[in-house]
Amino acid sequence: HFRHFPQRMSDRMCAEAIAKDGIHILVNLNGHTAGERNGISALRPAPLQMVYLAFPGTMGADYIDYNVVDTVVCPPEHREFYTEKLFYMPHCYQTNSFRQLYKDLSDVSISGHKKTSLESRIEHVLPPQPAFIFCNFCRLGRVTPDVFKVWLNILKRVPGSVLWLSQSSHAAVL
């Protein structure tokens, strides 16, 4: 069950709607990030509440019961710094689909066609020898001009490095 609540709705109105819908598990996908609506969870509209995905850290809030993590996001020795119970994913907590990048490969399981190889380094504008690839897969709106300048300075200082940004729209393609 997914329901979008516009910003014009108060946190209390949203929490009442969630409770009325009978939601048993509420998943907060923002955490402490831009546009968060943590006030909704603070009103405790569901018996079980968890945080996942956008903010890979503790909420530090008594109204969040579980935090979805992996051993990279929260190594066992960091457990003491989390207020929530931890739900460890077995491999990786970050879910991304590569279907947009490799549509022909993702179709293999559906159509039965075979793909002989992945795209080469050259097709990704990478040098044939190893290079350091910096990645920033957050929403592009978070890459402000100042942040982009910092990335450019890092790239200048690390020979052979490249920066990959998430391509969520045609506007993201340089």
C-alpha cells in the first residue's frame, strides 16, 4: 500500500489517514533528508515503524522501531550508536535496478535471449587501465554548484579518476 501525502497536508492529517487505513508497518524512506516528514512517524500512526534507504544512519528517535541496514552501513561494532533494532540485509541494503542501464541484459531472463558480454570500459568512457571511479547516486538536486566544485577539485587531485552521477532523467546527461 503506497499513498502520497502532499506537503499541504499537516503531519497530523497524514498520521490520521495512515491509522485509518490500518497500516501495520510504516516505512520511512527519507530519514533525516530533504523533504522529510518525520513528524508523521513521531505521531506513531502504525504499530511498527521502520526507516530504510535514504538516510543510512540512526534516526535517534524512540518512535522508529527498526532500521534496515547491512554490515557496511552499520558494522556490528557500531550497533551501540543506533537507537533502533537493526534489521540486517544479507548482502546489501541499497536497492537499485540496473534495468535502465542494461535493458538488453534484464530482458534475458524474460525472453531467453543470450547476451555475450557487458559493455566495455571504453563504452563507459573509462581508460583501459584501472581508474578510480567516484560515485554519487543521490538525487541530482542535492548536487549544488558548491558540491559540484568540490567534486571537480577531488577529480583534479586524483589522477585518472572519474565521477559517475545517477542518471535519473535526460537532463542529467552531459
